[in-house]
Amino acid sequence: MESGDRHGVAGDGTGFGGDVPPTGGPPGAGDGAAGFGAPPPPSRAPSVGPPPDGAALRSAGAALLNLSGLGLGYALLGRWGRAVVCWAATGLLVWAALPADPDGVPAGVLVGYLLVLAAAAADGARIARRSPLGGAWRPVVAAGLGVVLLAVPAGGAAVYGSARDEARERMLLERLAAGDERVEAAGRQPYDAAKGTYAQAIRVYRALAEDHPGSRAAKLVPDRLKAYYRSVSAPYEQKRHCEAVAPLTHLRTLPESVDRKLLGELASWPDEPLAESLYACGVSRLGGGAGGGAELGELLRTFPDSASARQVGPAVEERIAAQVAAVKGDEPCAATEVLRGLGATAAGLPDERVKKLGAEADEGVVDGVYACGVDQFEDGKFTEARTTLTGFARTYRDDGRVRRARDIATAAEIADDRPAAGKRLPPAKRPGGARMELVISNDAPNTVEVLYTGPVTGTVSLKACSGCERYSASEGSRRACRAGGRNYPKARLRLPAGEYHFLYKHGTGATARVDSYSSGTKVQPGYTYTSCTYVIERSPFDFDLPRLPDPIEPALSPRGAGSYR
């Protein structure tokens, strides 16, 4: 008789547990109730001896069901504790993986979970090898279901991979947006202050395009680069050419760090705007403090064949011609400085045709320096006029105006101490007619230079008087130039009649306390004039200084005068 609780059935039928030998009762036992009944079946397959038939298929089914991560192999075997461990491991994996992160599941978590699945599969296969599956499950059905359920982790991995890719795309788009924000912020600042921010933005764009070429963010980079170029080159669009030079230079060198294929047409776009800005900025600075030479030189070296470079020569020539004309105007000093700057700029440019224009500027400077000194004299700037015209006479020795420049410089020096001498320029031509003699004697123990201006202008020098001494304040006018037998150094001048101004300058042998002295007189026809210069002791308290007489007197009534100490 067959029992439903047995592991198998008689005959050739094979259950999931395989053939199990029938267990007979004692001799004489039968089917009836009076006989001995069959013993209950064992709870699990014996652990020794060959496994029951179908063990391999049974083991494979349990292992595959456990590999799904759902612990179904253990559930069918009735090993619920082990099944709970599988569920907990899968739950921890899901908790660690969601929401999807661009970097995916941490490697340690994933490796740990795979080890748990592998252990569960091996353990399930071991247990199922000698144990039947619960219920009406058949090994073939269990194995097939295990294969089907393997799609669960595979599909989960695929879905998670898609979610992770989307998370990565969002992250890259956020990076792109951060780069855009930097460009926008930099556009509100001067380029020098924004250079660092622009550099950060371009690094973001380059990294997106090179490291993630297939991403949505990378596909947007070309449009962002166009916006980047527009922001950096904004000064050029606003015709602020000097401000545009630095940012356009940056854009022109960008292909050195960013792939030209990524930049496309943008790689060569800055050339023409940069050439235009260099020209406009350089020309605007011609003759000024900055000179414009740096920008024009860069233009001629970098873009020698450009339309902007061809305009440099005519622009410099036109500016020089305008300043040469301005030298004859109301502001010759300013025009001369501009002309000097133009000449230096032209001489320094890397173009031989432009260099030659420097000579034209230099010729204009010569006229400008002279005109400037004359203008300074007429404006009462006597110190500046003297410096300018003295420099002119020293620098341009072969110029026909050197003697005239020296006369004006002399008159300016006198006028600096005696303004009446600067009421008018010294005559350009020496007057004719009678001349009167002026004899100047030196009774001072130091050299004396006498400057004079009037109808004629000039200077004379007197050597120091050997043996002469300084006089007291009370005796200077009585004793100066009156010692009998003494040979005073003298200078003789022949002067046309007119009003003259003199400046006595004490030189070698004088101390810092010896003052120069200026005076004026009128020379009349028919007289011979004398003058005496001497030094008196200054009172320690500057009291009771004598009133110095006019230094030039007719010879019929000679008086001494000069400087004092």
C-alpha cells in the first residue's frame, strides 16, 4: 500500500525526494487495522550516504532562487531565519542605493552584498541537496523560477544604473549652471578683477566637454562658450578699446588650453577685434603719457598684414604734422611735449617706414623748445624760460637761434630777481648809433659775474680782487674801489643808450651768505659810466644796513655800489 507521507511511491515513479525503500512491518503484518502501522517518514534526508535522486536539480533551483536576493530558496526549504537574513541584506542594499547617487553604491556595500548572495546560494544549494522543497514545488519549476527571478537583480541593476546616470547628468548640469553663474558675475566686474572668476568658469566648461563628452551638459558647452566670449569681449562691443585689449588677448590665447575643435570658429574670432582695439587704443594715446607705443608695437608685431596695421603709419604722420603746426600756436610747450612723445613712439615701432617719421618729429621739437622758452618768458615764468632756453642753446649748438636763446635766458635770469627786466623780450637786432662806455670794477675778494639786458644783452666776468676785503656797513660806500695804487679787476662795456638792468652774481670765493644784487639804470649819450661791486659785513642782527646806491653812475660823479655780506 502506498503512503502519502512517504518520500516516494512504489514502482518507477520518482518524487522530488527520489525513490525511498519501503519500510516493512514485522512478518505477518498486513493492511488491516490489526497489523502493525508504518513508521512516520524522517524530517530530512539522511546526512550520510548518497543524496536522493534529483539532488543536483534541486540544489540548482534553491541556489538560483537565493541569488535573486529575495531568499526564496530558503523560503521553499522552510529555512525562514536564513530567508530573513537575505531580506535584511537586500533591504540594506536598497537603503544604501536610494536615492540614486552619481557615484553609485559604495564599493564596500556592493561587495558585501554580493558575498552575502554568494554565501546564500551556496548554502541553499547545500541544504537542498538532501532536503525536499516544501509544498507541491518540483525541482524543475523551482530551477526555472530561479532563472526567471535572476532578472530581478539584473533589472534592478539596470534601473539603478539608469537612475544613477540621470543623477550624474543632473550633477553635470549643476556644474554647468555654476560655470554660467561665474561668467555672469564676472561680466559685472572690470576684466582685471574678474580674471580669476573667468578662469574658473572656463575650467568647468573644458572639464565637462573633455571628461563627459556624451553628457547633456557637454552638448550645451558650445553655446556656453559663445556666451563666455560675449561676456569677456564686452569692452570691445562697447568701443572701450583700451580696456578691450587684455580680455581679447586672453580669448586669443584660449586655444592653447582649450581644444580648438571645441571652440570651433571662436578660436580665430578674436584676431580682428584685437587688431582693431590695439590700433584704436594706440592712436588715442599717441603723444600722451602712455605714448601708444606698446599697443601699436604689439599690433605691428602680431598682425603685420592686417588692415589696422596698415593704418599706423598714416595715423602717426598725421598726428606729427598736427603737433608741428601746434608749436606755433598758443601752447607751444604742451605741443612740444606731445611732439617729443610722438617722435619717441615712432622711433620705437617695429616698422622702418614709421621709424623715419621720428625724424620729422625731432625737427619739430627743436622749433618747439625755442618757442616754448619764448612763451614762458612772455608769460612771466622767468625761471622756466631760463631753464628751457639754456637747454636749447646747449643741445642745439648749430641752430641759428642759439645766440638769441642765450640773450633771452640772460634777461630771464635778471627778471627773476628784477621783474622790470622781463617787461619785453631783448631786441632781436643790436641797435646802431653811438655807444657809451661802462667800466665795472671789482673790489670784492671773490669773482663776480655781471648780467645785463636792455638795448643789448650779455654777461661779463670779473676776477676776484687780490688783497681786497669786506667793508663795514658804514664805510663801504666811502672806501670801495678808492684805494690808491690798487689794480682792481675791470670789465669795459660799450652800450647803446637806453634803459638797462643788471644782476651781480658772486661766484668763487663767496660764501652762502653773499647775496646777488640787481639794479637798473639809464645810459644816456655823451657820458662815460663806472660801477663798483664790493662786499660789506652783514650786521649779526641785520640792523643798520646801508641803503645801496645805484651801481652805475656817470664818471663825473662816481659812486660805488654792489652786494653785501
